[in-house]
Amino acid sequence: MSFDTSFYYRLTNNFTGKEKALDVLPDGSGLLKIADIGNYSGQFWRLVALDGGKYALRTWYLGEAFSLDIINDGINTTPHLAETTNVAGQHWTATPWGDGTFRLTNDFTGPDRHLDVYSDGLRPTLATGDYTGQHWTLTKITSITANVAIPDLEPKTNTWMSEGPTDFGVFVKPIGTVKALMIFVDFPDAPHGDIDAAATAKHLLGDGKAQKLLNSQSYGNLTLDVTVKSDLGWRRMPQGHAQYGSKTFEQHRDYIAVAAGLFPGSEVKFADYALVFIVSPPNGGFDLSPAFNAIPPTGAHSPSGEIRHAVTFGKDSYNNRYINLIHETGHVFGLPDLYPYASGGAETSKAGCWPIMSDIFHSMNFLGWHRHKNGWLVPSRKTYLSQETPEWYITLSPLRGAFGVSMLVLPLDNAVKPSKVLVAEVVEPVLGTDDKQWGEGILVYTVDATVESGNSPIQIVPKKTSSSSYYGYLYEAPYVVGDMMTHTEGSVSVTLTVLQKFGSSYNVKVVYKRQ
């Protein structure tokens, strides 16, 4: 038996009748109830087709991140909504009884236990037999609508490394396998000494953690394939370190070109790589580790092809975590700096400690907006609300998951072609200097494509403005259950209330006004 999976269904049974339906308790437990029929999102059930004629059962209320499952407590009779994963308890079969109704069974408890209703308290359960509470009718309610696509932000005059759409004719597209090369150079007045090239590469890449993070947070869309040429050792630059630098584009390009010239085409073919990492020793005179991006054909010359994208590592990289490499690689992908160049850096960043492009010392994650901008977040994981509404509800699931809406975007100016939006997402934790993770709740921030890199194009709307030596600036920014925030810009007002927590997800209410 197959169902039209483009519709929501109401589930009723012969025991409780057509006036009561299967619903979800609004207490964060994920447990079910039988309730009077109404226009409630917990009564809107979606059947998602799985292999072998099975279905996952999900609700409009909790979204794709939660599926009907069975509590594995040894008794195994209590149905509930659990975080979606590929387990037997979430694989359901609807088998006709022959009277127009269906018995609902799952692969975990087997074909002899059916979804039923206890007469005492009308509590959903699983039971054997053939009772009226096991005869379920699935009635179409309404068609399922797709998430609304997020429009490209209009950067206006800010055309270089904005929060608007990335020009991947200029920057490296972070999709598929991106091949990178790592080479090592030192100077006549700053030799590498006993600094081991292989050990340095291991530190910069976090012993593979950098590649793993990029692959994981891109949902498998990106593989950073780094060829480390530590076997070629440290090549000596022809002049002292003071003759090289990165303060201007031309100076940076010249340094890269001279370094590349130390590696003949018989050893390295630079044209085979989208990105080059150039490492100097900690005594090399370079304080920072900037990224280099060049519009073709203005890149650095090498014996075997133009180098348009590079990161040159300085002394800071020897003390910083591997997030430093990821941050700079983010620039190669077209992501701007979120911290202010003019003052304070990460300690005063209006994006706080949460994004990798703001704070390399505490952050472990890309924001939802940057995952969207990089093309990693699929349409089912994000949505756009541009119509006024006195109340609108959504369950937001963690970005690290594989199911459910994880990012809600609302325009703060032109609804059709915005330059500035408000974003809400489940916060991903930061790492404290004590190696403890911190952070839960909903993170709210604005994104302005007209604001240049280094001038705070993303700004958190914090619950509380505070700083911690352990966790960083704005570490108490997220909103938790019971919190309400209102953000007003011009004629637009957004009020968001965090209503409930289900597992790691949050159900929120949104009031959106435009005048």
C-alpha cells in the first residue's frame, strides 16, 4: 500500500473515533497523546517514503528532525518522536486490515505489535491483537509546501568578499575535492633550525581535524585534499625576511611568487592545485597568516602555473589552533572577516565568539549563513519568511544534524531583494580555554551584504552582552526556553520567543511586522 507523500495526514482510530487524533505533547518529551481534532501542527503527520515500502512518520510541529520511534526500555511499548536517524524503530509499515483502516507496525518491535491506544487515559502504546484502537485511518489534510528559497543579498557597492553571493570565478568554490599544496620556506637571516616541516604541517592541520571539520560542516560536500611537501624540506629564500611581506597585494604576490620559484616543475606542479599553503618558520618575521586571492590573470607567477589562492603562515600560526587555517581558507572561499579591523579583534567582535570567521580562539563552527553562502546547506534545511504574520511557529534543529530546518531568515529591508536580513539558528558550542564546550539555545544575528569585510557585516543580537576569559565575547548571547527578543529596524519588527526544547532542537514563535 502506498500513500501520497506530498500531503499531511491526520491519524484517527476506531476506538477514539473521528473526533480525536494522534498528537504530540507540547512538553519537550516527544511523547504522544490523543487529542480533540483541531488545526494543530502536532496532528499534521507526514509520511516519508523509505526503502522496502516503509515510511518514516514526522509532524509539521517538530519537522523533519524528529520521527516516530519506540522507547527502547526493555518493555518497548511507548511510541514517541525521537531525533531522526536510520534505526528500525523509525521504519513503519501500514498494512490494510481490510476495512479501510491500517495497522501501523515498525521494524524494531516487529509485525505483531501495532500502534494502539490504552483505554485508561487514552495513551498511545504498542500492543498485540486486533482491537479497535489499532485500526487507524489516515485522512489527507493539506499539501506539503516546500521551504521558501532565500534570495541572494544585494551588496550594492560592496563587491569584494561581501555576505552576498560569492563570485566563484574569483574565489575557490568549496564544493567537491579542493586540492591544496603545502610547502615550506625559510630565510638566510631566519633559518628553520630544528623546526620539523612534517610536525609543523600536522599542527597547522590539527592532525587532520581541519579536513574533518570542513567535510563534516559541509555535509560531505567539500573534501580538502592537502598534499604536504615536507619531504622536500625547507627551501631557502634568496633574501632576508624583511624583504618580503603581505601588507599590500603586490608585496604578498611577490613573496608567493619567489617562494614558488624555489620548487621547479619537476618537483611541484602548482597548476594542479586550487590553493597553496606557504609556511615560514616562527622567527621569519611575519606576525600574521593572511590569505591571498587574485583575479585572473593577476595571480603570482610560478614555474608551473599561476597561483591565485594562497595562505602564507606566520608566527601566530605556531600558537593558534588549526581553526586559524580554516579561517584563512574561509577567505579563499570568499568569506569576509567578521571581527573589526579598527579595534579589538575577536575581543570586541559584534559577531562574538561563535563564528570561525570572527574568533579563531574559541569557535569551532561556521555559522548557518556561511554554510548557506558556501552552498552547503540544502533547501530543506533553511527557509525564508517575508510575509507579515501575527504568529508563526517553527522547530529549529541543530546545524550539525542531517534533518530539519536549521536556519530561519527574515528580511530587514526589501523583502524581494534584501541587503540585510535577520537570522535565527540553534547555536553550535564554542570551546573554552579550559577545553570545555559552552553554548545552547537560539542564536540571532543580522547579516548586511553592504558592509565590508572587517567592519562587522554580521552582528549578533544578544540576550546579554558579556565576555569571558574562557569562552570569549558575547558568550551569553543565545536565547533559551522562556526567552523573548524583539529586533526593530526602520519599519520592520521581529519578535522571537523560544517556547520549548525537544532534544537539541527548539520550537520558536515568530511575530513579523512590516509597515
